[in-house]
Amino acid sequence: MKKIIKKIFPLAICIFLLQWMGGIPKAYSSGNDLTNYEEEVLLIDLHNRCLDVWCEGALKFNFHAFHCSFEEGECSIDYSYGYRYGEEDFKSTCIVSAYSLDDLWNEVDSEISKDLYYEVSDCIEDEELY
């Protein structure tokens, strides 16, 4: 019985401290203020929006990474694009402004914010292939 208590007691203290400190820490991407989950959700929604808007023409877009520094007030979105039936893809990065996840994600509609949508639209329209 003493062996069980010796093993459980440190675990119970760790759980108590985690709860007291606000819960289990989020899994963050390296050098990113977004969690892995938040980054994935934003990339998926950008891809879905692309299929509805930006990817209707001759160009295809693939969004790869979404990294934010809310302290600096900006995020970078790495993506590649190219002609739909061409072999060569071009790599590019959009820089958008954001000071929190609320600047990127509309919780009510469960989709990217209008500001993010417009900033990415402007960035994509500036590409040389157009």
C-alpha cells in the first residue's frame, strides 16, 4: 500500500499544480503563437475558401504553414501556387496583421475572419502569374 501511495502522490501533486496554473499547456508549433490545432484549422479553412474563390481559375494554391507572433502583430502564411496543369509550383508567403486569434478566426461563424480573408485575397492578387 505504501508503494502505491508513493507512486500516486507525486502524480496527484502534478495534476493539482497543472489545474492550479490553468490546465495542461497547449501544444504550440515551434516559434508560433498558434497551437498546432489552431494552425491546422486555419490552413484547412483557407484551403476551403480557396476552392470557393481563389482557386477557380487557372491557378492552384496549397497552404502549408501559418505562423504568428501576436506580440509583433503579424502572421506569415506559407503557400505554393502554380498553373493548374503546369509542373512548376512557386513558393510565396503572405504577411497579415493579427494581435490575437480573434483577428484571424470568427468564432460565431466558425471560419476565418473577414480581415484575414481580405488580406490573403490582396496578397494572392499581387502574385506575378496573374
